[in-house]
Amino acid sequence: MGNPHATLSVLTGAISVLTLPLAVLATRYSGSYDLLHAGFAIPVGAVLGWLALSFARSGRRRAELTLGRAGGLRAARVGRLLGLAGLWLAGAGLIALGVYGVLEYIASTD
């Protein structure tokens, strides 16, 4: 039987959490991209986090409907936590990008 949505929630949640740090790491070793370009990974991480939450919800629902025979309840919980962490990282990146934009604006008006 199985519960593929629970497994997908863990996978997409883990990718969501890793998206922004890997984008920052990639800019560190690239000669043509700077740290500001890592901001393009923010919506990717947010969408993956949202998908992880959606898959976790579906996986939890399937586990409950089959009275636990499908399994995956623990994986759905982990996927939910990873999805939330990915959304949190995307939000933190968005706030950092916003603060940077405000500081650049203030510096340019002086």
C-alpha cells in the first residue's frame, strides 16, 4: 500500500530547506554572481516549502483514513516540519533582502 505523499513531503521539505543555503554557497564560488543573486532562490524555497506542507497534509490524511495501515505518519510530520523550516528560511531571506533594499535606498539619497 504505502504512503508516497508522506515520502514526497520529506523530500520536498529537505530540498526547500537546502535551497537558500545552496544558492548562497553557489554565489560564493561563482565569479559572475554575487550574494544578491541568491535572492532568486527565495521563491523556489517558498514554493517547495508550501508543496511539502501540502504533501504532508495528504500523507497524514491517507494514514488516518487507512487507520495507520498505509504508514507514513512520522514521515508526514517530518515533512511538515521541514516544509515549515523552508518557509521560515524563505521568509527570513525575504526580510534580509528587504532590509538590504531599504539600506541601499537610504545610502543612495545621501
